[in-house]
Amino acid sequence: MIRVESATRRYGSLTAVDQVSFEVEKNEIVGFVGPNGAGKSTMLKMLSTFIHPSEGTVTVAGHDAVAEPLAVRHNIGYLSGDTPLYQEMRVDKFLRFIAEARGLTGDALEQGLKKVIDLCSLDTVLKQRVKECSTGFRQRIGLATALVHNPPVLLLDEPTHGFDPMQVLAFRDTLRSLRENRAILFSTHIIGDVEAISDRVLIIHQGRLLGDGRVQDLAERAGIPGAGLEEVFAHLVRTTAPTHV
Ligand code: ADP
């Protein structure tokens, strides 16, 4: 569903993403992990067609992100910390507005709304204005807007940012329930999120992909069998030569 081949993105002289290749298939939740500034958001923005790769190719659901951006957008739900929410609108009206903008009408519209309201547990805030909702609810509203058209690919940039521990647990459950028939790629610098819900991890540091696989396999490959993700990450960073970035 997601295919990235030698993608590079430069901002002036800075190489934010450097020759990165990976794939994500249906029924997979993949955690994209790396410290702040590693290039995670840049990669997700290329996948969601907001920016173009400087080199390489990015394909989503069989469509090239540069040549067919509308087809890609049709197939993705994208959530980032800066996803705009209309603060003054009531939550129910806002969700309906987004669903209509996504082209949903009639039964598909009503069913789509009902499904995301249930899934994201938004029934208690439907009559509130967006700006009156807590951070956790606002993030769930964002997730609902990303899901309302039932996309086969979900791209989530730091989805648990600003959550309290209970909200983190609830969000992990929601994400697990969305796994079937979807390819989900989510970025985070929180190791616990990745270990709790990912089938596979992509480790990125200074724009370069240092690891791609299940944590236990990466640990074995690194010669530290049984190690957790934190240790594997530290090992990969230590043993990889610094770049020009
Ligand atoms: P992450 O999401 O892993 O925190 P980003 O993809 O946001 O990392 O950033 C990767 C690098 O690219 C950082 O050094 C960041 O400062 C730089 N960067 C990101 N966006 C821009 C931009 N619009 N212009 C210039 N540099 C940018």
C-alpha cells in the first residue's frame, strides 16, 4: 500500500530525508521512530503529497504522490499536530463539513459519521465547539476527520502528542481496532507507543533509515538478542557513521 524508493528531500543545503526506502502492507501497523528532527514529518508530508521528494519515488495505493496527488489524497487519512480544526464550529457540524468536503453524501455520509463518532468516542462532545474540547478530544476529532472517508492508508504524525497516560492507552486501542484491511504508518519519538502497537518499526536518524523490521529481529541482527527498542535504537545510532547533515 505504501512504497517508498530512495526518497530524498532537501531543504536548501539540509538533507532532511536521505535515500529512504521501505514498504507498508495492508493489515500492518508500522511505527516510524526517531528523535526530533530525524525526518519523520518530512517523510509523512511526502506521502501525503504536501511536499515533493527531491529525488526518488513515493507511491500510495499504487499512485505516484507527485504525478497523481489527488488519487493519493483520496486513499489516505492524514493526521498531524498542525491539522487545522475549525475552532468555532460545533464538533458534529465540523465532522459533517469534512465528510461533505470528502465527497460523501446520503447513506454513506450518515454511516461514515456514525462510524467515526463511535470509533473515536466523540458522542459526549458532539454539541460542544471544537475550541472547548480538551487536547485528547481534539486529537480524536482530528483522527475522525482522517477516517471519515474510510481510507485504506492512515498516516499519523505524532498521534499521541499532548495526551495524558489514559488517553495514550485509549488511543492505542483505537489504532489496533483500525488495523484490519489498512496500512497504518505512525511517527513518534515515544518508544512505548511503538513497542505497544507496532507490527514493525522503521528507525530513522538524521534523515537516514537505520533499521526496518520487528524489534526482536533488529535486536538479533544488531547482536543484542532480547534487547528492547530503546537499546536497539541507541546501538544503531552509535554504530552508524555520522552524515553530512
Ligand atoms: P521530525 O518529524 O523527525 O521531528 P522533521 O521532518 O520535522 O523531523 O525535520 C527534519 C529536518 O528538516 C530538521 O532538521 C528540520 O529542522 C528540517 N526542516 C523541516 N521542515 C523544514 C522546512 N520547511 N524548511 C527547512 N527545514 C526544515
